[in-house]
Amino acid sequence: MSKRDYYDVLGVSRTAEVTEIKTSYRKLAIKYHPDKNPGDKEAEDKFKEAAEAYEVLSNPEKRKRYDQFGHAGNSASGYGGGGMNMDDIFSQFGDIFGGGNPFESFFGGGGGTRGGRRVQRGSNLRIKVKLTLEEVAKGVEKKVKVNKQVKCNTCDGTGAKDKNSYHTCNTCGGSGSVRRVTNTILGQMQTTSTCPTCNGEGVEITAKCTVCKGEGLVRGEETISINIPAGVSEGMQLSMSGKGNAAPRGGIPGDLIILVEEVPHETLKRDGINVIYDLYINFADAALGTSVEIPTIDGKAKIKIEPGTQGGKILRLKGKGLPEVNSYHKGDQLVYVNVWTPKTVSKEEKELLEKLKNSANFKPQPGKSEKSFFERIKEYFE
Ligand SMILES: [Zn+2]
Ligand SMILES: [Zn+2]
């Protein structure tokens, strides 16, 4: 599922001008167009990959986000990376080819018959994937059983009962579209529309498959393995091209959209790429110093508490946080040191505390060496 770099997909440099991006995409779109490569899954993937790359790189804002954050930059908000369907791709062509679907004229013009044939597309499938903080930290491969529409094996997805129960559509001769010439006061006008007999598919079915009732699809289960990159976060969407619901009659399957959900961690809290741990130590340890074992994303770690540590101090464990998606940059673990004040005390404890209460060193002396609350907040956001 790992996506190729958009610049590589279009074969342009990272500094390429929009015109160059457009030219390159146009070539790829023509080369891999489904009408030109019927039933070729690889070509179809390439076609969609190029469309997605163009969608992002042709838009200055999305391109900037992509340059900065990689694929994740545009997936969280459902832009680009959220997966494009065929309708989106074809509507993009208006921009690329200057109006209309170019393949009408490109292939249809020379007497070809494929021009108007409709390619059916399966719907997108949405699933949720729950991830622990540890899985977010390292990235994970999840195997998920998905209930979806799959090709009917009885009729091989054709929807026809057997070999003799379908034939090329008589009305359109298999092209899927019909042309009509009408005389108007301005002269002859030719219009092309979807064939009403076969609904644009070019094939007419005389007897339907009894298993799928002519749909070409049945409900089935598929186990899909999903590679989740490290650093994803709650609400992010990943998409896997072609892993959604199947389309009837050799059409293009939809995409699988994966919504990321985070399972809260027992002791650690996430704050962006940082991880926060609330540490409580007792007053004696704060005064005398100690070393304590604390949880981190990758196991336990020992940290030293200096003698005379004030409550509210923030210790920073560099690089012990979460990675940024598609980056080597990692956040830190921040440890908030809280000094525990007893809520109840025994008679003996009370006597000891009474003794200490008025001793010289117990009088608060917040000198210049102690950081103020404001300074600590500022330090946290550095
Ligand atoms: Zn069937
Ligand atoms: Zn027809």
C-alpha cells in the first residue's frame, strides 16, 4: 500500500512548473486510460495513481502540503490522498484537455468503437482501524477481514447465465453509445448518448445468472493486509486503491478507505508527536533526589530526580516521542513531575511534619533559579 512519490509517478522534478506537470500527466492519462486498456488492472492502477498525483501537484496549496508532509499531508482532510474515484478523474480532464472527455475523439474518431463504452465502478468501502500508541509509534501491518461485494464466480462477473445468454448489443454494436443526426435550422447536428438498450455496457444479457441475479456481484469476505505508516493519528484517512467493492462486468473496483482510531494508552498521553507522562513522587524523594522507573512507548526507562526538585518541573526525554508521518523527525517524551502531598496523615506523621514545619530550609524561597509556571509552558512548546 505504500504510495509512490507523486513526482516520481509523473516523472517530473520537485521544482517542475505546472505546465510541465500538466504535459506529463496528459501523456500518462492517454497511455493508461481504461478504454485503451480494458481489463488491465495494472494500467488502471497506474491511471489512478497518475490522476491522484496530478490532483495534488497541480494545486499549489495541496502541493505545498505534500512537499511538507508527504502523502499524509493531504489525506487527513480527505484531499487527494483520500482516494479519487473515476468520476473525479474524468471531470479533471476538462482542465487537462480543454473540455470534454478526450477519448471520445481520441479513440472514437477513427472509427473505433470503444469511445463511449461505460466502465462501471465499484463503490468505496470505509472501515475503521483501531491502533494502540505503540502501533502508532512503529507503524503496523493490520490484517482486516472485510465483508464486501466480490465478483460472482458462477458467471465470472458477467451476470449472464451461461455463454449463450449474452451477446453484443444490437442497438449500439457494442460501442455503448448511439449517435443521432438531427436536422435543425442551423444545419445537421450530431449528438452522442448512452445506448438505452444496454445502458452503455455494449453487451445485452438474455438470461441472468441465478446466483447473483444478473448483478455479477455477490457478498463475500476478503482478508486485506493494510500497512499503516508510523505516526498516523486519530481521524486520518488512508486509502487503498481497488480494495473496495468490486464492480460488475470487469469494471473497476472501488477503494478501501481506512479511518484511523486511537486506543487511549493506560499511562501515556499523546500530544501531537510528543508523549506526556504524569509522574508523582513523594516529598522526601523530591527533597533528597531519587531515580524512578517510568513507562515509555518502547518499554521502561529509568530517570534521575535531582535533589531539591520542585513540583511542576518538566523533564524531556529527547526522541522518545512519536515519529512524524513520512519523516525521520521524532517527538519527545515529557515527564511532568508532581510532588505528592499526603491527603491524610497518621498521628506519627503529623508529629514529624510539625517538627519540620518551622525549620529554616522548609520556608519557600523561590529564587531566580526556579522556573516560573509561564517559563515552563514556554519551554514545553519549544
Ligand atoms: Zn453471477
Ligand atoms: Zn447498446
